[in-house]
Amino acid sequence: MRLKLVTATSLLALCLATTAQSVEINQDGANAVKDTLTKLLPEDMAKSGFISVNPAGTRYEIIYDLAKLLAKVDPAKFAINGLTPFSTFATPLDSGLWNIEGDNKLNVSGHFKGPDEKPTDFAYSIASLGYTGLFDPAISYLRSGTFTAKDIKVSSKSDTEEVHASIAGMDQKLSSTDSAGGNGRIDFAGSGSMSTFVEQVSGLQMPPIEIRADSIDFDAKVNGLPAKQIREIVLFVLDHLDEKELSPENSDKIKGMLKDAFPLLASFSETIGLNNLTVSSQMGNGGVKAFGYNLAVDGPSDAMRFGFGMNAQDISFDSPLMPANYSPFLPTSFELQLAMPNLDFTTFGDALMAMDFNTKEPEQSGDEIAKKLFRDGRLAVEFPKISAKSEVYDIDVTGKIEGRVDTEKDYSMEATILARDLDKTIAAVQELAKTDPDLNQVSFGIMMVKGFAKTDADGRSRWDISISRDGAVAVNGQVVKGPDAPDQDQELETDQEQEPDQGQDAAPAPPQQP
């Protein structure tokens, strides 16, 4: 028996994996759609009858009755109430695409026991879930679509924890275009938003916490996706799950499919933004007016750049655990951006293709193949921006660290630190030191660092810091630390290389002249 696919969305996609050869809607066509789906399922699931397809005017109605899948489940382990069938309507178009649409709702409750045998009650409800889109059988995915959900509620309760979450509404959009160059790849773009997000968590070991956000917005793009090749790879894997070992022919085939799919994308970007995020608890309250997250991968396949960042604006925090005289040091805003350039996915893909998928202990381990991402074993991490601002400080940092993936010793760093109103920071630390004498050392250290600073035209203090691979440190061109002493282990290795091997005869001395 083969467990090839179980998620409802994938079932829908693969059930339409054949092209729309005719616009005529009849029972034979409905049976064909059903057969295409059920042949991908384990025999007991296929015979359960949880999927049915019927002609419905100019389209097919696909009905999913998930309750039939649970008929043999032990109700003491898992039980669900209110699970009613839901429908998706599929219309074959002359273009070969399918129009997909549906409008359903969900309101279920039940209980289950986990591995620890502890019971958990749950409830899920969606007042309305509507969607429409164009499905492409050639890639088993949507070319475009819109999705809307309203009044989403989730809750769970066990002996130790209780969670309640809700979303007033959610909207999503998906679009696609063929990638430039006519290579059969596709560019996808998606965006969406959620409104009035609320989550409440409480438990025996923690006080109640409530998290709220007025809205959550997200946007994502992926360019150059080999969607058709990915579909073929997935179908190949599903068709060979039961095989303990691939034949040489099939091994070469899957390698060829993977090679055709590389690189898996030309670029990828994702941004998520939360507006008016608040966290409330008995220990205190906090929040940010805007919080953002971003992720990006782009560049040629042999020199891709991975970037990550987050930022927060108008940060607030109020807690009895925080002494009032420390509150000026809490950041009111911050930003972090980092990147890893020159990732070599071309060499990585070549190494992956060289693997023997049947070998239990491959010649190249996963770690060794992962190292192929870094050209010549060198790793670089860039910090385009790190900034933090409060009532008493305003700091910006940019820099780059270079090293190797096989050692922590061989590295270098170039960084620039800019600080505005440094005297204000020193005064604030000195004032705080009146109640915390240990901070006198911090104040003294900041004043020492100030002595190395240069002053920019805008009045900010600047430190250009350089750390060489030999351990030497310079600040604004002034050497503050010389190179490290030679490593003892390295010296020993060098001495051993210079000494003749005792297991071999030494070269004879030249004859002495009379």
C-alpha cells in the first residue's frame, strides 16, 4: 500500500492533473477526475468514499467528506464533531486550464490524546472560506487566484495549557507570468493581509498572555521557478516510495530531473509587517507600532546572495520588573540587516548530482556537500545596517566578517560604528551609576572609546574598526593591538614538517674534502 499524498490541497491539485480535453460535462468526465485522484491514494482511503465527483451544469463538483476517513479511528484517541462535507467546483476551459472556485465554512470541535496520553480539547471555525483561481494541469498548481476567509477562531485546552486565537478576516492574491527568456520557468507573486489578530495563552506554569495586532501584511515573490520540473520530481518520488533501492536507470533518471530543475529559482523575496502589535500580561505590557521582517535570495546561481532583516518602530515597554531609571536605555526603535553573499549553488548542485542515492554511507556527507555552497570554503557575513535608538543613545553599525567554514580561527572583520550625542550617553550612564556603582566602569570604558573616535560632518562620532586574519586590530587607522603570537599547535605542525621523518633514512652528508 502506498501513502502517496494526504493533504487536501494536493489532492485537489493532482485530481486535475489531466488536461481539459473537452468542455462537455458528463458523468464519464466526472468518473475520470475521480479515478485520477483515487489512484494516488492507499487502497483503504480510495475505497472509503470520502471523495465524490458529480457533473454540475457547466462544471464538476468535487465533494470531500473527511468524516468518512475517521470511521475506523478509535474515538478514545481522536474524535471530531461537526465535520460536514465541503465542495470545490472545477470548470475545464478551452485553454487547457481549469477554473477552480468554492465557498465553504467550518465549525468543528473534538478531542485527541497525544503520545503522552494526555487529553486535549480543540475547536476550529471559519465563518466563510471563499476562493477562485486558474489551475494549470501542466504544473499541478494555480496560475492565479484570490482567497478570502472571515471570522477564523481556533482554541485548544489541556490540563496544562489553554490557547485561544482569532482573526477577523484574511485576504490573499496569487498571480504568475512566464519568466523572461522563454525557458519554461514561471514567476509567482503573492500578497495578503490579516486583520484583528488576537491570541490568548495561559497555563499552570505561566500567567495569561495576550498578543494583538491590528493587521498583518505579507508579500512574496519567486522568479524563475521550474514548476513543471518540480511537479515531475514529486510524481516520480511518489511513484517510487515503496522501493528500498532505486535501479541504476531510475537513479540516473531522478538525477537528470534534478539537474534540469537546477537552479530551483532565480530570486525569492518575502516581507511580513505587523501593525500596532501589543503584548499584555501580569508581568507587564509592551508593543511596537510597526514590526517588519524581510528575506531575499537573488543573484546568479554561482554567486547568490541571501539577505535577512527585521525592524521595529515606536517600541514601548511598561513593567514593574523594570526600574524606572533604566527605562531610558530601552530602545525605541531598532533595525537589523544581514546578508551572506557569493553562495555557490552551481557547485552545490553538481555535488548533489554526484551522490549515489542508494548508498547508505555516501562518500560525501551532507555537511561536506553543504560546504560546496561556499567557494573555496570561505564564508562572508555582511551587516548592511544594525541600528538602535533610545532616549539616550543613537547607534548605527555596518560591517563585514570573513572566515572559513572549517575553522573559527581564520577570520577578519571590517566595521564602522557611528554614534550620535555620545556625551548624552555618557551622562546618562554616570547618572545611573549613582545608584549602581558597577556602572562606573561602563562609563569609564565609553570615555576611553570616545578618545579613539573621529567626528563626521554631521557631528556623529565614528570608529572604523579593522581586525586582520592575524589578530591585529586597528581603530581609525591607529593600531591598538598587534598580531597574535603563532599558535602553539601550528608551530608544532610546522616543526614536524621540517624535521626528517624518523621512519626514513636521512640523506647522506656530502663527502668531506681532504
